[in-house]
Amino acid sequence: MRINLNKIMRKDKSLLLAYDQGLEHGPSDLNERTVDPKYIFDIALEGLYDGIITQHGIAEKYYAKYYKDVPLIVKLNGKTSLANIAPISRQLCSVDRAIKLGAVAVGYTIYTGSPNEPDMFAEFSKIVEQAHDYGVPVIAWMYPRGSGIDEKNNNILAYSARVGLELGADMIKIKYNNDPEGFKWVVKCAASTKVLVAGGDKVDETALSSKVRRNNEDRCYRNGRWEEMFGNTITL
Amino acid sequence: MRINLNKIMRKDKSLLLAYDQGLEHGPSDLNERTVDPKYIFDIALEGLYDGIITQHGIAEKYYAKYYKDVPLIVKLNGKTSLANIAPISRQLCSVDRAIKLGAVAVGYTIYTGSPNEPDMFAEFSKIVEQAHDYGVPVIAWMYPRGSGIDEKNNNILAYSARVGLELGADMIKIKYNNDPEGFKWVVKCAASTKVLVAGGDKVDETALSSKVRRNNEDRCYRNGRWEEMFGNTITL
Amino acid sequence: MRINLNKIMRKDKSLLLAYDQGLEHGPSDLNERTVDPKYIFDIALEGLYDGIITQHGIAEKYYAKYYKDVPLIVKLNGKTSLANIAPISRQLCSVDRAIKLGAVAVGYTIYTGSPNEPDMFAEFSKIVEQAHDYGVPVIAWMYPRGSGIDEKNNNILAYSARVGLELGADMIKIKYNNDPEGFKWVVKCAASTKVLVAGGDKVDETALSSKVRRNNEDRCYRNGRWEEMFGNTITL
Amino acid sequence: MRINLNKIMRKDKSLLLAYDQGLEHGPSDLNERTVDPKYIFDIALEGLYDGIITQHGIAEKYYAKYYKDVPLIVKLNGKTSLANIAPISRQLCSVDRAIKLGAVAVGYTIYTGSPNEPDMFAEFSKIVEQAHDYGVPVIAWMYPRGSGIDEKNNNILAYSARVGLELGADMIKIKYNNDPEGFKWVVKCAASTKVLVAGGDKVDETALSSKVRRNNEDRCYRNGRWEEMFGNTITL
Amino acid sequence: MRINLNKIMRKDKSLLLAYDQGLEHGPSDLNERTVDPKYIFDIALEGLYDGIITQHGIAEKYYAKYYKDVPLIVKLNGKTSLANIAPISRQLCSVDRAIKLGAVAVGYTIYTGSPNEPDMFAEFSKIVEQAHDYGVPVIAWMYPRGSGIDEKNNNILAYSARVGLELGADMIKIKYNNDPEGFKWVVKCAASTKVLVAGGDKVDETALSSKVRRNNEDRCYRNGRWEEMFGNTITL
């Protein structure tokens, strides 16, 4: 089946609003306004984001009112920063449930280099098989992690990007290491898998609703010298 | 499907009688009267509790006579305090079995911060998917636990509350840390997930049957200065 | 479905003949006569026992001739004493197979306090769900075990008995600690779950066939001062 | 269903040709002739063996031509001697596949005393349930193994034989310890489970095809003073 | 069902182009040209390779245009070289998915000697069962690995080859140790399982497209003094 990326892309670019910090980092990343999912869904709507990314619990309670206007990407796995264990992020939502909740794409984090890498590879690959049976695209957060792993090293990032391709991701989200020349190789290793750049400077959420999207598109265009680069996500 | 919380709420509040101490703490928490499940079910009936919480074994043997009068919440996981292992509470009852036993809601404890957190996250999320397919609400006991985890810290409690929201809980039960200002943030992090406060002072069970409910409602109202707070549970 | 205990009880008492020593302790518990399952099945028949307890392998090869006369309880889990590992007894026979073999009840050992307690709790609870769907009662061997666990302590025994109730056992088998007053509390904690006392002095098997049953009934009656106590099993 | 042992027995004896050394010990047990499965299948045919025992891979590639003449026993688990781990032999072939390949019986090794004993017990018991549903007999290799386990001790061998009975084996293969009096007890502990003796002196394979079978039958008869003993296998 | 090897063989030889280095070794094995899967698929087409070997992700995105011209072998498991763990390569693609993607054969790596050997043996054997139900051949990468394992030792290689036969592989890929006499035994141990030799000197990829195939066939013929040897693969 043809994998349909058009629902979360415009002009071959994508600007996605990730809202999983409450789970991944804890509420210390949130404030009195951003703690409220409705506030963020409104930003996604007003800012014309190409999609919002949440865990299934938030999607289930808040997404119904935005169904027609904001594409939903359900992040299928997740973890807290509380437990002191080797990096592992387990699947918390089935592909079927994500689709029922209205998702047009699903996401999954892989910690390349972790001792738990084999478990995440296997879980991710099953997700790809299931999602692609529905024509639903899969976005892989490719995050190198583990002892002896340099998370900003070009070779490590390139390796992680390649894993995304080999394992069937339609898009990867990867952290930009501020090395434009080196990062070209990272993007090439992903080949036909789309590359979303994570991060950039932390942005005040009040700036996101109307103006930031354009600004970020600008930044995409400036970064357009990497023609293989696809788009950008904003982390609050 | 719409998740129906009305069966265990009145006036947007809920007063639940938890009766799982025999498993979680052992019979040392019980006395000659409270050791008998019938005695507690009668208190739940007379005290007009919004629900009684038990393991499947007690529900199966004792609940039939109270079916029309006391809402049942089956606690789906549980553990003893005997084994000296990292905090883990495994699922002991399927959602299907809980519903057959008459449950109008199901509960599950998550020990945030435990090395076994990933297993509990995955198990809990499947329960949410299954229960919500029936429209049955899920209550999460959000208990931070583990080495280096301060169980009364506002940030840890807020993080745990947030996990409940992100993973799809309809209500969380969380221990109040006697810091009213700090606890407001905990409640905000749960967003639309209802918050039940666990504990308070230990109450003699003879006081529970007729008078305590009103007293506890009073206490709820007094505590009503946290408008997001939903209700209260009583632990014997 | 109503759980039917009548097939292994008479006058609210039960005298069961357990024959799993060959697996649990090894053949050193057996002699030239008792090593032969047929010899023991004959004792169960002549002694009018309320049931015989065996592993599925022995039931399959020997029970057919006794089908009409001796109720069968298949012990669903088991282990040897050879392996030097933390206490764990895994399920070795499905509920379906036990019923096909003619079982009117099934048994399962839980080592409370073992690091493997969560696995046994989960496995046992599924057995309860499956067996009760057929109306077949479940007997739990509640054996506290593990480092720092006093197997004869009243509180530990009471806790273990309570676990049986909470997890859905219809009967528990528990070792009597020769403290009649303390054991009353153990029995109360089991509430409506029937309590079978394991052990007593080792009896020569030649005495079992005709006379012992009456003697043991006498002993039951003498022990009848614990009205909640239900019956007794004989260990060869 | 009746378990049919007649296909691998004659006159209540059985002489089986085991050909799994290539996996269990490595090719150092093989020579230029015996490395070829066809050579061994021909010996099994000419020597009138009551069955040949192989892994599923060899059965699939070589057994078709011998289907009518040599009974096949597929060994369902196996391991190499390369990995330095606690004794464990995992199931590598389903009962269904073994039957499709033409097996009239299936085999499985249990390392009693291994820390992995519980896993093998559980896996073996499921195999018994599945195979017996088809009326297919199950042969258990009962090999005591592990630290502190004396593999030739009569009590250990007797315990292992007993495990075979309790867990539903129709035959066990066990190593003879050259203690005829002590071994009688081993055989008694197996009760109605047939006992095959493994080993004896290593025999040159050129002697196997025509003459050895009779010799081994002779040896069986000489060993016939243990009337419970059933037969014999030859290990190359 | 007959296992059909003809689709990846010509004149009883096979020359396969493996393209999984991006996952197994990382992009450091690739250059600006070979990083692009299309470039390699074109080489496979022009070089008349008997098949190309890729992970499911690359097959899904690139194979459609080559469907009629280049046979596809999907490698079902894989791992990176990033994680510092005992050798384990988990299944990442189901047999069903591989067939949907157009595969005429599937591959799987087994690290003989690894502490994780039992898991890979079990996973591989299930794959054999599933693939052979469709008549699809299975290629096993037999790579000895682990502490104390000499990866070039004739006995270890012979043992690994034998494992491939015993576990049902239709072809094995094994590394040649440059010992022609010793390697004969390796090939004999594989018996009717076909042997593909991995490696040889690293070849510049620009030489592969038109001329190398003939050259490699030449090399095959020169190596034809091992008549049991079947073919050859080229690793870039």
C-alpha cells in the first residue's frame, strides 16, 4: 500500500508541534499555560502546524475538537526521566488504537546504542509492518544514547539516520548538531526517508501561535541548502 | 466511546473505599472485624460510598449481594510487601474478568521511577485500550517509588500525575503531601484527568459506616480551594 | 458461574491425598511400594479420600481406572528440589488439559515472598479466571519462602492465607505451625476461602488405606475448635 | 487419545538410532562417512532400527525416501556445546511441523538441576499436551546437569526418571551409570514410563548396519534382568 | 512443499549482492554513491546478480522498480555495531512481510557461540517453518561469535555449518578462512545445505556493475576444486 505522507507535509516540508515533554522530561518543561493540552492544541491550530504529536492519553481526551483542522501524530512509545535504567522506551499504544484516535501518522523513539536496542528494533519493525498495512506513515525518533555514545558525533548521527531507513521509517526526527557540512552526510544516509530536524533554540511558547511557523519556515529555507532535508519540528 | 465516570462520581466528587490492604500491606492492617470483607462491603453500602475497590478474588466471592447498591472498582494489579525486589505490581485480572465481576471502573498501580516502570507503563496502556473499548474508566494509582525518589516531592508528584494523563488514566489516586500550594501544580499537571487524594489520617473503621462520609465530604469541600481536585478516597 | 466444591468435600470437610512428592522432593520420599502410582490410587480409593492430587503426567497414565471413584485434582505447577534458584514453580499443565484428564479441581503453589512472586501471582490469577469459567475450583498451596521469610510465623502465614483469598483461590493448603491460637487468625484472614491444613506427622503409608481416614477425621474434629478450618490433607 | 508406542517398539523393546551429534557435540563426533545423513539413514534402514532421531532440518531434507521403512523421531529441542551458558535447550520445532515431516514420536531434552529447569519443564509440558492430542508419544532425554549435580548418582538419576513420569513422558532416555542394582530403582521411579538406556561404549559406525542390532538386542536381553527396562539406544 | 532455490541460482551457483552494511557496520562502509540504494539496485540489475539482500525498510522503498529483474532476499534480522552487548540479532521482519515485499528467499544471522544462541536458534527455526510452508528458501548467515570463539577455526566453522543443516537452512553464508583443505570439511558438514562463501577481498564498487560478475564466476570456478561449494556472495 502506498504510504501517504501528504497529510503531514506541505510543499515537501513539515512543521510539527511535539507535545510529549510532560512524559519525557516531566512538568518542569511546562508552565501554567503550556501544562494545559488545550492551549497547545490551539497553538497548533492557529499556527497552521502540519501536525501535533502527543501520547495516546492526551490525544484521547483533547483531540476530538481539532479532528478536522490539526493532523494528529500519536507517539507510540515513551518513558520518563525518573527511572535509572538503560535507555528503553516501550510501546504504549497500538497502531490500531492510534488510528482510532485519529492519527494520520505514528511515532516511535529508538535509542541506538542502548543495550535495549534489539528490543526497540523488533518493536519498531512490527509497528512499521502494522502501520504500513493501513498506509499510515511511521516517524522514528533516532536518538543515539548509551555509554560511550557521542550523541552529537556526525558518524553516530549518520548511523542512526541509516537505521531509520533500513528499518522502514518514512521520516526520522534527529537532533541537529550545528555542523552543516557534516550533517549533509547524515541526511544522505537516510536516503529516501525524510529527515526532520529536532530542536533548535528553545522558543517561548507565546511566540508560537501565529508568527513562529513562518519564522520557522524561513529557517527551513535558510537551511534549504541541504536539499535532502525535509522539514523541521519545534520543541517547546 | 464515551468514558463513563458518572457511576463513581456525585456532584463531581468521589469518595471511594479501598480494601486492598490485605494484599498490599498484609493482615496487620486489618482487625477482627475488618478482616471480613462482608463487614467492609456493608460499610460501603451504609456509608453511601461512590465505590469499593478490591482485588478480583474478593469481588468474586463477596460482591454479588451488593451489585445494585455499591459500585465496584476492581484493582487489576497488586503485590505483597513480602518480596524484597524492585517495585513491580503485575496485572492479576483481565479487564474482561473485571467487567464480568460487575466492575464499573478498573484500577492499576504504577510505581513511577521504578526500574520496572517500562513494564508497568506497557501493561497499563493496554488496560486503558481494553477498558476504553468498553467505555470503562481507568483509575491509576500514581506512586513514585525507587531509590533516589522523594515520594513527597512536589515535582515528583506532579510528574507522576502527568504520567497518568499522558498514559490515558481517567482518574489518578495520588498521595497528598500536605503542601496545599505545591499540590495545586500536581493537580494542574493531571489536566482533565481527575485527581483523587489518597490517605489522610488513618480513621477507625467504626466511624466510617454512617458519619464519615459526610465528614469526608466536608473535608473535600474545605479542601475545595483546589478547584481542580476532584474527590477523595479513604484508606482504612 | 457457581464454583462447585462439593465434588471434593463431604460434610464441609475434605481429606485429600497429595502425591506429588516424587517431583517436589524426589524419589527419596518414596519406597518400593509408594513409588508405584497404582498403589497410591488404590489407597485413595479404599481410604475414601475426597480426592487425589497429582501432576498431569501421572493423572494421564493412571487415573482412567479410578475415574468414577476417586475425584482428581491436577496440580498445575511444580518444580524439583535440584535447581539452586530463587523459588519458582511454573505452570506445567493447562486448565483445559487438567479438565480433559478428569480433574474436578486444580492446584497451584505460590511461594509468597519469593523474588518470583509477581510471576506466580500473574500465572495463578489467569488460572483462576480460566478454571472459574468452567466452574472448576482452584486450590492454592500458600507457601511462604525466601530469604528473611519465617515460614512458621503467624503473621507470614496469615498474610499468605490472605493472598489466597485476594487472588481468587477457593481453597488454600497451608502448613500448620502448631500454634492453635495464632492459627485462628490465619484462618480468619482467608475469610470465605477454605483452609486445608498440610502435613501433621509423617504417617506410614500402610496405615493409610483403611483406618487413617477415620483417624484423620477424628483429628479434624478435635481440631474443630477452629470452626473456620475446613479440612486436612495427608502428606505421605 | 491413546498414545501409540507400537510404531517405535517391537516385542516391548526399542532400538533407536540417534543422529543429533552434529548439533549437540559438533562435527568432531562425525567422520567422512557419518557426516552424510544419507549414510546414517541407510544404516537405520539396513539395521532394522525401530526409529531414527534427528533435528527437523535433517528430517526435512533426508527423510522422504525412508518414509515407509524407518520410523522418524524428531528431536524438538537442541543446543550446541559452543555457548558458555547455564544448560538450556530450547524448542526448535513445533509438534505440528514434526508430524508434517513424518514423525511418529517426538523428543525433548530436559536438563534437571539446571537454573533453566523451569523453562524446560514448561516447554516440555506444552509439547506433551500438543503431541498427545495427536496420539503422538513423547520421549524425554532426562539429563541431570548443573553445578553440584552428580550426573551418575543413583538418586539423581532416579529423580530425573521420576520427573519424566510426572511431566507426561511416554519414554525417557537416560544414561546408564553401570550400577545394575542401583539402576533398578531408577527404572522403578519411571513407573509406566518406558526407559531407554543411552550410550554404552562408543561403537564404530561400520559395525552398525547389519550386525550390531542383533548384538544390541542380545545386550538388551542380558540386561533383561531389569524387567522394567525397556530397550536401548545407540549413540554413534 | 518443495523449497525452490532456482530463483536465486544459475548452473548450481549463486552470486548475491548483500547490501546491509549500513545497518550492520554503519555508513562508514558506504560512500557518496553506495549510500544510495538505487545505485546498488542498478548494479545488481546490470551485473546480473542472482539476488540482492536488504533489510525490509530498503526493500519496501526501492525494490518495486526492480521486481521483474532482480530477485530479492530480505534479511529478516539485523543489528548495529553500536550497542555493547552479547551478540544478538533479533527478527525485524516477518516472513509474511518479506513475501509481500517480493522476496523469493529470506535470510537470518545466527551467532553460534553467543550466550544468546538459544534465542536465535528458536527464532530461526520458526522462520524456517513459516518460510517452508510457502516454499520459500531460508539462508542462514552462520557467524561464530563470542568470548573464546575463534571465528576462523576450521572446527568452529564446520560446527556452524552443521548447525545450519540441522536447523533447516537451505543455504548458509559463511566466511572463508583461506584454508582450502580445511574448508572442505566445513562444506561437507553442511551436507545438502548449499554453502555460500562470504567476503574475499573488499572490491571497489565501481568494478561491480558490469565486469565483476564474470570475474567472480571465474573465481568460483577456480574455487571449484571444492565441488560441494556452491557459490559466492560479494560484500562491498
